[in-house]
Amino acid sequence: MTELKAWAPAKVNLFLHVGPVKRNGRHDLDSLVVFSDEHAADYLTASPAEALSLDVSGPFAPVSGPVEDNLVLTAAQALQAASGCTRGAALTLKKWLPVAAGIGGGSSDAAAALRLLTKLWEIDASYSEQVAPGLGGDVPVSLAAAPALMRGEGEQVVPARVPFRIPALLVNPRAACPTGPVFAAYDAAAGGGNFAEIDPLPGFLDKDHLTDWLGYQRNDLEAPAMARVPEIAEVLAFLRAQPGVRLARMSGSGATCFAIFDATSFAERASVVLKAERPDWWSVPTRLGAAP
């Protein structure tokens, strides 16, 4: 088998409800997750080799940490151990998504690695499903790579019907927003007291129906993340002021925010305006739905 290739798209939490901290220090979640198209994605390749190796390049490679700690390599090693496979792979990662950004870049990279190596090593896909939860809360839903509800601590992935693509703009002020401190602030404020899963999820007729319904939901981590990274408030204020915008919200634990627009042309216009006003920020127009 020759080189295999895959996109590792941004994961976007359209809403994120978080329960109170549990004895194990983790939280129950209820979140509707969708994925970007190839315009907002990392890119992974895998080729046959005797040993495992990883090369990372791209604009966000310098801030993605040591290669030996990269989640792609961790996922590959876990898949080897679970399956008993002794084959290697030469992995290359083009890192185009910001890190510590609330869009699951590292988790999406790991999920893409699991999918590629399952094919490259010709092993059962159940091994990837087995190791995914231990790699991080966003890895199981990223492995599914389709609209879904994340529940439990992220290990419960329930398919959700979103049979259309959503015009959107992703914006990150290039301010790292690590997950741990945001959850710590949420816990310190005794967050999650009214947590309950949404069941059943409505059957969304179209993009407008979904967007209107999302307006009644929230991201419970938005306030503690904003207190830590004030630039998030600037991003949201910019997005909410743009023509054609329907909804603007933070994704995950931040600092990336998304805006849903009436049409792709509005998202592209907002991106042009933003690049002129804030060239130091990262932004990408995209269409949200299933992974490419």
C-alpha cells in the first residue's frame, strides 16, 4: 500500500452544556458537534515504513509542542499496542489549525491518524474505536467525523441528523486558551448545577431552523474563557456586527469563535474585512457539517 492522505478538520461545538465537576475531576457534556470543510483543516499523510515517525510542518507547527508528545504519534502507538501490529509508518502533518483553540485540532489529527493507519496496516476498525476515548474527550467524535452529540465525558457519540452544510466563519485571536484553566474557573464558580441532556434533539428542517434553535442554547465555558482571554469578547463583538450573521458563539473551551451566516458570500466578506482590520488574527470561511 502506498501513501494515504486525510484531512483533519476543525471540530466546532454548536452548543456546549457542561455538568458539575465529578469525583474523577472530569465533567459530563452535552454538545452538538459539526466539522469544517477542507478550508479549515490540518492535513495528514501516512506511508509504509519499518518504524513510526512523524514530521510536523505548517504555520502552527512551531507552537504544537515536541514531536514525541504529538497526539498523532501517541494515537499511532496506542493503535499498535491495542492491535498487536508491529508495522510502522512515516507520518507527516501539515499544521494549519491553531492550537489550544477549542476546535479540537490535536484530537482531529489523532482521529485522522487512526483512520489512515487502520487502512495502512489492514487492521480492524474496532481497534481505533477502542483506543480513541483514552486519547482525549474530542477524539471519539472526531473519529466518527460526522455531525453528532457528544455526551458523557466525550466517549458517547450519538449521530445527529444535520443534512445540510452551514456557511460560517471561524476566528481565533491567536491567543492560547488551554482547557484546564477554563474548566478550573468554571468549577470555582460552581458551574453545571442545572445540567441536563437535551433529549430528544429536534429534527432540523434546514439551516434556518437549526440556527434559530441554537439561539436558545449556550456554551457554558464562554464566560470563564472570556475572563481568561478578553480578546474572545472582541471576536464575538466583531462577528455579531457583520452583515448576514445569524449567530456567533465560542467553540469548545475557546478561544476560537464561529459565526453562522445567511450565505457563504457574507462569511467571505466578513473574513476580508477582518483581515484588513485585524491581520494578526486567524480566520477562515468554511461550511460546517460532516468532515471532508
